[in-house]
Amino acid sequence: MLSIKLIYFNHKNILIFILFIQFNLISKICGQENFNINYENPDYSLSTKDGLLSNKVYGVIQDKLGFLYFFTDKGISKYDGHKFRNFTAKDGLPNQDVWLLSLDSENRLWIHTHENTLTYLKDDHVHTVKKFDRNLNIRHVEECENGELIFHGVISDFKLTPNGNNFTYEKMSKNTSDYHIDQKTKVYLYQFDKETVCLTEFADSLYILDSDSQRFNPYILKNDSKWYSPQCMGDKIYCSSTKGLLIFEKSKLVYNFNINSKIDLNRSLLDNSNNYWTCTKSNGIQQYIIKLPVKKSINLEPGENIIYSFQLNNDILILTNTGYFRVYSTTTKKIEQSIYTKSGVKIYSWFDNYLCIQSNVNNNYIVYKNNNYVLNKKFHNLDDFDKGNFTYALPLETNFLNKDSIIGITHFNYAAIYYTQNSEVKVNKFHIDSFRLKFITIDSNNIYLFTKETLYHFNREFKLINTINLKIKDKLLTSNAAIIYSKPKSLIIATESFGLYIMNQDSQFIKINGTENLKVRSLSPFGEKIIAHSNNGIYIISYDGNEFNIEKSITNEQGIVPESIINVHSNGSELIIVTQDAIHYINPDSIPFKTYNLRITEIYQGNNIKSEDFLKSLPHDFKPISISLSLLDFQISKDVAYQYNLNDNEWQTLAVNTLDLSDLASGSYNLNLRAINKYSNKLLDSKILKLNVLRPWWKTWQFILLINAFLISSIIWGYRKWLNRRNEIKINIRNLEIGLREYKMKALESQMNPHFVYNSLASIQYFIQENKNEEAEHFLTEFGILIRSFLTASRSSQINLKIELELLQKFINLEQIRFSKRFTSEIIIDPKLNLTKIFIPPLLLQPFVENAIQHGLFHRLEGGQLKLNFEASNRDLIVTISDNGIGTEKSKSLKKFSLSNTTSDAMEIFLEKLEIMNKLKPNSLEYSISNLDDTEPYYVGTKIVIIFKNIIVS
């Protein structure tokens, strides 16, 4: 025992106090998990060939997300279980020789180099905090409860107070990390909030302050081994040495790792998924999977391995590579008997408590008597089998039919019944095949016989019931084993390459999900469950009432290497797993259900880091994006496959753990991701990422709306322009038509004037012939005045009603002279009419007046009357022209017998005018002709009513 006085300074109050402790020179470690690791047998090794920056690795640390960071002489390598992402001076490291990393609660990794720049790594970015005048040599980083960070250096200490993304720097006046034991032995103090660790100057001793006893517990190395400076990760303190690792929690030792190595190693780490990592000076990284403890027993000779096992009641009978038959008792859990058989390779059941040990040289028989196994060289007459003189061969595999008979298959392609009679073995063949028989499965009612391509179904009377082809589509279900399941009644087949299938009562094969890639070697019952032994471990299959599913699996996590498993047995409650060098006991109910978390570890576009939010608004021409996935469980990372699909399409398997996205059409996507066990297809975890590829600017709704608005505006503008042009053309055409019609009107008027002139000249001629010179002169004067008025009125398309009445009066006066005043005339005007504001085409009424005189009053020698009545009806002008002549009908009849055959064209001219006017303005003029007085026997007269529509202006 040795008494030590430790003098040190508290960095907060500079208090000096003395603790007296006693310790053993070699500490006694108790109450913790102890592991001895053989350096020469790692589960995996990683080096520069795998992407590691350098094979000279100083150490490793795990951040709060689960990534591993290896610090080397060439930079930092981040590991996600599948690949490395490296950080060097190009990425902002002040120096590539990184000899330590320290982790704080904000997941910042503080980088220890020999440069004068303080930096940290977070979110794949190197951040520079401060530059100093001299090189830094920071031993460790202490984080206080308030988040302040104290950097303890060789020369000085300083403090950083976080303020968002910035830090407030404060230099500390005194170095508080160097102390002495008895003022002779120098130690370095490492303070991690509530944990205190002391390391001697020469790194051969380590002291941990026990928080309960307030005593320092020493841990002293031997054989020139050295401690490395401790690291804090979460609530644990990791103390690595050249020969192992101690892990403390609340000042108590919880893990002790000793590495059996001839060389000195760098730092070690136990990660969150129970992997032990050692860093070497020139050989990269070694990974050791820490197996969960399983009960394990058997004592074999050095170099002896198990090659076959067979369960008989409570005994496991094993054959070894040294030629021994050993009896392992599941009751005592040890080997109870050993028999040398020279070269046994297989054991199968025989008659009368006998077992046959198949050999490549001579078969041996073991008989079980009085709780003891006895070796026999022969069984009844079976020595002839060995001599080759026997008619039939010994079976390769057997099944009991009943107490006195067995069924077996041989390498001569037949199946037979073996039974004993008078101490002789008899054989009856019941099936001969062209292919090698593989195995037989039987129950109380059925016998199933398997070849490579065919399954034969017999009943217990050996009658063939069905022949079933084992080929399904492009798969040949070549089987290694089968088992008959009772509820539901079905045959479960273990195939060599395609997992497990169920054959139902309709002889249809149904795949058991999750077993697709398994190479199943054997099947055995375990209560109501089935144990499948495969190339990837042991799988427990259960039926949930609807289908068969994988319930649990036993692989590396339970400390059993699948490749080493020989066979699987059970004692009712536990599985008995026989491996090459041991017998293991595992209670499946005690296997914890492990959950996994699929993570997006990286999203990169080129060399730029992106977030998941970036995926929600990708430009239409986005550059390729790499999305890395990981469970960050380094124990199963080699067994994981990652798959993806877009919008529930078919699943695609990634060659590595990185998905490259490019050339996606615009739209929204659900990127479905999942991690599966690549051997069993068991789903480990899944995740959905939302992707949205934006439309190109010319396909955005804003642009489309703008274009549509522009197009609509252009169409409206074009339509309006076309409509205006069309209207303009219509107006021009209409003006032309109006002009043409007016021209036609004037032409018609010009036709009327010669007619009137002709009649007037005839009257003047008459006056001259009758020597009525005064009348001729007066008529000629009035005629001249009327002609001038006609010519003046014809120059306009419209004249007012007053002028029209003046013309009509002059015309009537002239006609009265011509007809020697045989008729009188009267013009009646409604006083409501403003004659100067009512406009009509010139000489429009003249034809009616002319007609009344020429064809009505002409045939009445006396008492003729001509009346013109102008009256208003709302906005209409109603003109009535009446005469008491002979009427229209008699006028027409007289016209037929006229010797001159000359007719007046006045009405024809009016009708043409009427058509033109109604084209210029539809329904603007109406007229009607009727008799004036139908009671008169001869002079019925004529009444003409002309209505001008909407002509009166209010």
C-alpha cells in the first residue's frame, strides 16, 4: 500500500486541498464488463484501399449523430459505415496532421493541430473561430454546464462563450492543468464538467476521481504501455492506451478492453452499436464486433472441430474431424462419453436403439444400452453390406416408419423400406428414379420424396398420390430440407437458393416473404414455430393466422458466425446451436427487438452540401444530386441493402449507399427509401423524402398566365382591329352603296324630268295651235320656274318638306293650266309639323300626284278634286294623296285600249326609289293604294297613303 498526497488547484476558486488516498500498484477492476480481444482476428479492416485518408490513424471519435471521425496525419475521415468523406487542408483544416478531436454538446468537433488557428468541424464544414500569435497545443476541451468551453493548453488556457454562431473570447490568467503528486510526480489534470481525470507526465498511470468517495482510483499500466489523453463523449470518459480501452461513466469503470497485440496501438473506441475500433500506426483501422453474451459450453481437444451433430432425446451426438463420436448431454452441459470411430461423417437412426455412423471407409453402429453408447462393428447380417456382396445398399438417410421398420434413400437412386426379420435386414424398394434422391420427409399420413427437380407424394401405403414439378417459371426449387406444418396443413420447403416456400393442399408454391435470398440448409420444429438454418444465420418462422413471417433472426449480433453453424437443435425452451468449436444456448424470447433508423447522411450537389429542404424546390435543370443513406449501425452495415422508388414504382436496389438523382421531369415526387437485410430481405427501416422539381420559367403558371393574358389581349386587339377594319370597310361599302343608290335616285329623277318636260311641251304646243298665245306664254313662264326648282332640288339627296310642298304646288298649278282647271287642289298641313326639319328625298311625292292627275282626273271632265293631307303620328309622317277620278282599275282597263300606247313611268320610278330607300334604311317607308269611295258607280277615286317612319325629329 502507498499513501499519496495530491496537490492541485481548482480552476474556479484556486483552492488548495490535500487528499490522502491509498491504492494498489496494480488496480483491481471489478463490477464491469471485461473483454479480451485478439488483435489478429478483426471482423473487418479498413485502410486507404477503402477510402481512408491514411493508414496512420491517431484515433476515432463518434459524434452525436452516430458518424465516426478518424483523425490521421493527413486529415479527418468521416465514416458512415459504407464510405469515407475526407477533410484536408483544401477543406479548411489549418493543418492536415490532426492528432485529436474533442466533441461538445452542440456536436462541434474541435480540431487539435499544432497550428495557431482554432477551428471546429460541423455539418461537413470547417469553421475558423480565432487565430493566435503562436501555435496552439490544446490538451483537452472542458465544457461547463452553462455551455462555456474552456480550452486547456500546454502554455495557457482560454475560454469561449458561445453567442449564436459566434464566440466571445476570454483569456484565463493561470494554467490550471498541471499538478504534482508529492511535488515530485507531475500530472496533467483533465476536467470534464463533473468528471476529473489525472494522467502522469510519462502517461504510465491514470487516476479517476470517484464522485462518491472523493478518492482517486489509480489505473497503472505495465510493460512500457502508455495512456493517451482521455476523451469525453456524452456522459462517458474514454481512456485509451496502447493495449486497450477503459470506459468510465459517473466515475465508475463500465468497460475494460484488453487487446492481445504484439504492437502498440493508437486510440480505441466502443461505438453506439457495440463495435470496438482500434487505430493503428500503419495498418489503418480494425473493427471488432462485440457479440452479445450467449451461454456457451463444450471442451474439445486443441485443433478439434465438430463436423456433424445429431440429437437423440437429451443428448447431442457429435462427430469431429479427429474421428471421435462424442456424446454431449444437454442436462449436464458437458461431454459425457467419447468413442473413436476413425472416420465418421454422418449419423442416422437404425433399428433396436442402434445408430448408424456413416463412414467413407466402414460403417459403424452405436447401440444405446443402460444409459451408455457401445460401438458395434456390424449389425446382424450387415457385414455383407461392407463387403459389397449385399443385394441392396445401406441408406444415406432414414426416417422411422414404426418400431420395426425404417424408410431410407440410397445413392443408387431408389427409396426402400428396411426392416428386420429373423435377425436379418430385409429391404423392399418402392420407388426408383432416374435422378439422385435428395431426402425424405414423412408424417403419420404422408411421405414426401424429393429429387432435384421433382417432388413425389406417397401415402403411408406407398401409393403415389401426386407428382409435382419443382420448377416455377424460371426458378428451380431444388430443396435441401422440408418440414410438415400442422396448422395450417402445409409442406414447407427449404430451397438451395431462393429461400422458403410453402406448398399448400392444392400443390401451389407460395414464397415466405423475407427469405428470398437465403440458402436454407435445414429445418426443424421449435414448438409451433420453425427454425430455418441458413447461410446468413438462424431464422425463426412463425404463423400469425394469415401467413408465415420471419419473427426473429440469430446472426453475428448474438455472437454466432453463420458460416460456423453445423446444426440447430432444441431442448424445448432454448435453441441449441452447434458450431464448429462450441455448443451455444439461446432463448429466442430473450433476443431483444432491435430498431434501426434510416438516415439521410449527406445530400451533395457537386461539392456543395444541401439540406432536405433543398429537395422541395429543385430547379427544372438541376445538376445531379447525390443522396447518401445509412443506418449508422456499423455492426450490420455489411449486411444492408438500400432501395428506392419514385411515387410507388418498382423498387430499385442501390449498388452502394448513394442515390444519384438527375433528369427528373417537373412535378412532385415521393422518394421512398428503405433499408433491408440483403440476405433475408427483412425491412429494417424506411423513409419518405418529398421532392419537387420546379417548372421551367416558361412553364410556370405566372408565365403561362402572362402569355395567356398577352395572347387574349392580342386576340382582342386583333379582333377589335379586324372589327374596326371590317366596320370601316362596311362603312366604305355602305357609303359607296349610298352614293350609288343616291346616284340611282338622281338617275330616276332624271328619267322623270324628261317625261314631265314632254308633257309640258305638248301642252305649250296645244296652246300655240289654238292661238292661245297668252296662255302659252304664261305656261312657258311657269314651266321654266318649275324646271329650275327641279334642277335645284335634284342636286341634294334630301330636301325639307317645305321645299317639297312648294315644288308640288308649282307642279299642280302647271297641271291645272294644262287641264284648263278641270280639277281643284287642296293641301292640308298638320300644324304640329315643322316643315323645315322634316327631310325626304326630292320629288318623291311628285309621281303620286302626277299619277292622280294623268290617270284619275284626266278622264273626269269636271268636278275633279285633288287633295294632299300631311299629318303627324308620333314620330311618323303620314301623307295622304286622294283624287275623285275614275280609280285605278278603270284606269288600267282604259290603258289597254289606248291608241297611243304611251304609258306613264311615274309609279315604276317610285317603286325603284322605294326599294333603294329601304335598303339604305330598312322599313323606313310604307305605302298603300285603295279606292276613295266604293259607293260611287263610276268615279270611285283613288287614295294613296304614304308613311315615313321615324322621320319627325322631336
